[in-house]
Amino acid sequence: MLAPPIDGDQASLVALLSDGAAWSTSALALALGASQRTVQRALSDLEADGRVRSIGRTRAQRWLAPPLAGFTTILLLPASLPIG
């Protein structure tokens, strides 16, 4: 049985941030289909828990998460097909 790599209420938010890109709150809100204020509250909670961090200030502020630990990315790659 495979378990989701991220648990909790904010799993979708953390999953988006785990791609390594810096996200704005407006982009996260659009991707999640939530209000920007809802995303800001969730990010504040995650930041207090040390699960995300912000860079920049005000309109230039972006959010990042550390990469998933213990998740083997090689499992996501397709096997090479035999030639011939």
C-alpha cells in the first residue's frame, strides 16, 4: 500500500511548495482554488511549524518548502524500453 507523502490539512499547499519553486500567495490561492487570505493563514501556521519559509517582503514575498525527505524520485521515472 502506498501512503501519501504528505499528511495533514495543508497537504496540497505543502505539495505545491515542494516543487522547489518560490510561490506567491496569489499563485498558490489560484492553484488551490482558495482565497488568498486562506492561503496566508495556512502559510503562517506552516511557517510556525517550520514546514515552509518565506523570502522577500510585501508584494515580492515568495514561499518555499524543503524537499520531501525519504521520497525516492527514481520511483517516478519510467523504465527504459527495450530497443528492437
